[in-house]
Amino acid sequence: MAPIAVGDLSFSTEVKNELARLWPPAPCDRQAELAGLVRAAGTLELAGGGRMALTLQTDHGAVARKILKLVRRDWTLRIEVLVRRRSRLRKNLAFHVRIPDQEGLRSLLGLAGILDGAGRIQEDVPRAVLERKCCASAFLRGLFLGSGWVSDPERAHHLELVCPGPALADGVGQVLFGVSLPVRLAQRKDSIVLYLKDSEQVARFLALVGAHQHLLRYEDVRALKEIKNNINREINAETANLRKTMDAAARQVESIRQLAIRGGLAALAPTLRELAELRLAHPEASLAELGAMCRPPVGKSGVNHRMRQLLRLVGQVNSDRSGPPA
């Protein structure tokens, strides 16, 4: 198995590198994946006389190579590749794959669903993508390669697909809904962002598009985080219960001390006096531990019953002592 992480590459970049190495053997899947790439990263340039050119831009060298491989596999076309370095603040490279106007370009655009039978530009999802699950997976893979992003599962659970227009966003939403992945929408400048924030849904998307190596890593991290969260919840619950027990014990000790100061312990029934003396001697003990010290031992429920009786008597004594003078 290939290594999951290399150098300082982000998790999202590593997922794209894995998907770029994945090769769809069926022609319909190759066309669907290319259609997703064109929708996400392509710009169709129109000129006079019906001429047109297609340019796909990406920041990932592996994605650029995937585009070249997909085009050259099924079409004999002249392709121009331009590599540019971005501005000083973003020093990564931008890869421009340009297919100038030539015979065969319209065939590519037609099979990818970019042009309909009348040569009109289509902005929504190709019909084949909506009809075949294999094509839907390939299309979503191309869309993710062109404009997708997924967070490192160590930090958060978040996956995005950026759509340049509402027609594409609506179609992609239908595709995801069809595979039980309901997405949320957000407007970002001139684009619409479809995103998933549920860890299980992000994992299912990675499985759907074929990122199986990184799905395993994602699931490992997700399981570890769930174990840690469960442990933290148990610790918090135990801490809260311990604090609650200690607070209750402190109130019991204080009440019994007040009764002892007033000489009320001697008037108690033997079982209640025994419990009162044990509580004063062991202020940190739980009710179950106090019950084990009784002679004969008493269960937790029995100790709880006696403690309620004891505190009720203490309350009555305090009420009698604080009443108005005759």
C-alpha cells in the first residue's frame, strides 16, 4: 500500500493524489469524470465564427496529469499545457491545460455533456450521471478533483464541492441526494458551495469516489476520536457523580454535627445513631461503603433510607430549636 502522507501535503491534497491515480476502465466513467472536471475547473472560451477552446486550471500536478490522460485516452487532440507560479503570497503552481479549437473538441464536449445535440452549452449535470451509479461516482470524483476540499479528520469533519452556478449545484445536489448524501448549501462570492459536516457522510463520500486508502485513515481517526470522546464523557460523568456525592456527604456531616452539638445523637434509634457516628468518622465514604461498615452490614438502599430518616429528624430538631419563644 502506498504511504498515506508525504511531507507537508495536506490531507485534501493527498486524497486528490490518490483519486488522480485511480483509472476508470469504462468509457462512460471516463467521460463522466472528465465532465466533472470540466464543470469544476474548466472555462469554455467562445470566439467568432463558432470557434471555441477549453481550458482547465488546477493547482495540483497530479490532477493536471489525470486530465491529460483522460483526454488522450479517447481523443486525438492537440493540447497545450502552461505552468504558472502564483503571486508571492501563494507560491504554489497553477497548471493550465488548454484544448484549442480543432476537430474533435465538440465531440469531447458533447460526450462529456457540455454541449447538447444542437451544440448548445449545458451547465447542469449530464443525463448519464443521473441515470447510472457508476457515472455518478465518476462525475463526483472529477468534481472533487477540480474544486473539492476535505479537512484533516484530526481537526474537523468537513467536505466541500464548489459549483460555479446554480444549475450545476442543483444537479450535483440531486446526485448526492440520490446516494443518500444530503448536502448543505452556502453562497461564496460567485459560486455555490455544497458541503458535508457529518463524519459518517464524509466517509461515505470518500468511499463513493474511490478514495479507499484515505477512507481507512479517516475511519481510524474517527474511531479514535469517538473512543476519546466516550472516555471523556465517562470521566466527566464520574467526576460529576463524585462531586455530587461529596457535596451530599458534606451536607450530611454538617447536619449531624449540628445535632451532636445540641446533644441529639443520644436520643436517636440505635441504627440511626450508628449511621450518624459512621458518617462523622468517615465523611468521604459513599453510602455503599457506610453500609458495609454497619453491624450487621446494610445495602446502599437501606443506608439511603436511614440517612433520609436521620436528616428528617435533624430538620425537625432544627425547626423546633428555631421556633418562636413561648
